[in-house]
Amino acid sequence: MNIAQICFVGLIFGAGLSQANEWLEFRGPGGQGFGGKTVKKWTDKEIAWKISIAPKGWSSPIVSKGKIILTGALEKGGKTHLMVLALDEKTGAGAWQTSLFTPNEKEILARHSKNGLASATPVIRDGVIYVHFGHMGTAAVKLDDGKAIWKERYSYEPVHGGGSSPILVGDLMVFSADGKSDPVLVALNAKTGKLVWKTPRTSDVKRTFSFATPTLVKDAGRDLIISPASGMVGAYDPKDGKEVWKVSNKEGWSLVSKPVVMDGMVYTSTGFAKANLLAIKLNGARGEVTDSNLKWTAKKGIPNTPSFIASDGVLYVLDDTGSLTCFDAKSGDSKWREKLPGNFSSSPMLSDGALYCVTEDGVCYVVEVSPEEGKIIFQTDLEEKTFASPIVVNGALILRSENHLYKISGE
């Protein structure tokens, strides 16, 4: 990923790839799944530390100012506590933990068997952690000590629980709230947690629930929030939340994949039940642009859950069943396909020409990739369920499994 691509994504608040000491949001700098150079093969000797994590969650780790931040759910005193916790990046030692919400039984049960109570990855800016537990609560806490700055609940009726991670856009905290009915994109004031705007989805679908994390882009000199939902991909003006343009599809629902961008194009998935890849041109368009701006689609090997990687003119696409496909980003032609054994919910990360992919059962694959070929060069088994996506900070690979957190660096 080059500097022009980072600017195109609209990374006006995060850290660039040169700042490898931080990982501030879901999928890292720009939310595109790019990590700095790290180990490609390892044994127990390269594991700097492995620690047990009591709060359970499928959210991915984030890192700022030497602290690794996780969210999770912890049973204590007959209640379920939704937690945010900080660990020392160098040692793995606990720094602090804060209980933010105690959901009721109905809220807890409103989720899919694969989903947890803490699936959304937080986002950090200027020493503040923004934490989102879907319909169960949203909060801002201090990075230094974990003290809550504000706590709010944006209530909606979920299907299968929460999953959309928040992003920061200027002074806004933005997330999707696509539930059982009346799906919307929501923006809160990041300083107070109060609602600034909410925009209804304009698709006509029976199943309105989805879980996609938005992506911020630059298009014709303007900031746009790209936010897929059931039956549509929408572009929204951050100033007022108004829908700027829309690409429609009739089949997609329960969408999880986060959009990626490259060379003036947006790439995303339609989700269940028949996932298609959509390649959408960014050209300052407005209104319904399905016919004019949807440049190509693909149907084979497209994920319901994992997000894509866009790099060097190609897309690396890992589907839920382990089919890894390299697509030409301009034409949509399949250049090669590799099979990784296992099922996948976490999103791959690209680091120094290699994809890091982790199965739901905790098998980690390192796959050397190029536009010409993909080859598995290493695999290892964490021997635990894993839905969190891998990250890289200060040259170390950080992996979260069901009960443990790993730092792998050879230190």
C-alpha cells in the first residue's frame, strides 16, 4: 500500500504504515488490513509471551501508546459485565480493566451461536478509546486509566447480536445499526456520545440485518462514508448523514465484510445468502448508480464474513470456507485460487508480501502472495477458537484466540 492509497482511504485520524507502533482501529491503518513487517514462521521460541484472557470476545486487539486494548464479556457476581481492558504491550501484564455495561438476559440471548457479546473492535484517537457493544451500549474511556468519559445506549432490535465496528470521522463516531427492522447508519458526537444524525437505509429487502463496518474515503475532493447494508451499498455525507449515492442488489443480507478501496474503486461483498463481490467506481456520482458505477461482479469464492485485501492492482479474497482467490482489480478476472483447509470468520492481514489467515478453530496460515501465485509457507495451530483478526505492532504479530493473547516476535 503506497502513500497515495492511504490518503485516498481518507485516513485523517489514524496512523500511517510508517507508525508501526500503533494499530488504532479494526484492520489497522485506514481499516484496509495492512500490517508492517513481522515474523513469517515461528516456534515456541519466537513467542515473546502468551497470556490468559478472562473476558471473552471476538473483537480484534488495538494498540496505542504501549497498551494493547481488548473488549470482552466476563461473568461475575451473577451478572455479565461488558469490559474494556488494557495490557502492557511489552510484557502482557494487565494495566487496567473497566466494566462498562451489564446487559439483561434478553440482550445476551439475542445473538448467533457463532457470535459473542464483544465482537466489535474499538477505535482509538488522542488518548480516548471508543468502545461499541452494539445494542448493549457504546462508550468512550481514557486510554491512560480506563475511566469512562461517557456511556450511552443506541437501542435497536438486533438479529444475531452486534458486529459492526465503529469508525471515527472528524468529531463523529459512526457505526451501522442494521437490525430486525428500521436499519440505519448512526453518528454520535465523539466527545459526548449524543446522537448527531441517523440515516435510514433505502433498500427494499425482507432481511434488513447486517453487520458491516463502514469505510471512510475521499471522492472528488469530498469525504464519504461507505457503508454497505442489506440490499445496498451506500455512500453518505459525514456532515449530515445524507445518502449521496447507492448501489443496489436484491440478494444480499447479513453482510459483515468491510469495504476496501484502491485506485478510485470500492470493493465489497453482498453477504448472505449468495455472496457476490461488487466493484464500484468512485467518480463524484450521485443518486442511484448501480447501472453506471458497478463495473464488475464476481460470484465464485466470495465471503460472507472476512474482508478483502486490495494491493498492487489485485484483490486477495478469502471466503468463509477457505477459498483464497486473487482477482484482477480492474477486470474481475480470477488470476489464481488456493485452498486453505478450515472455515474462516476473521479477516486476513497483508504483511511484507504474505497473508496471515486464521481459521475459526485457530489454525494460522502464512501465505506468500503476489499477482502471479499464492503459496502456503507456514501453518501452526493455536488449538482454540479464533474469530479475531491478526495485527502487527512494532514488528510483533499479535493474535487473539478464545482464551489467550499472543505476542510473537522472537524477542
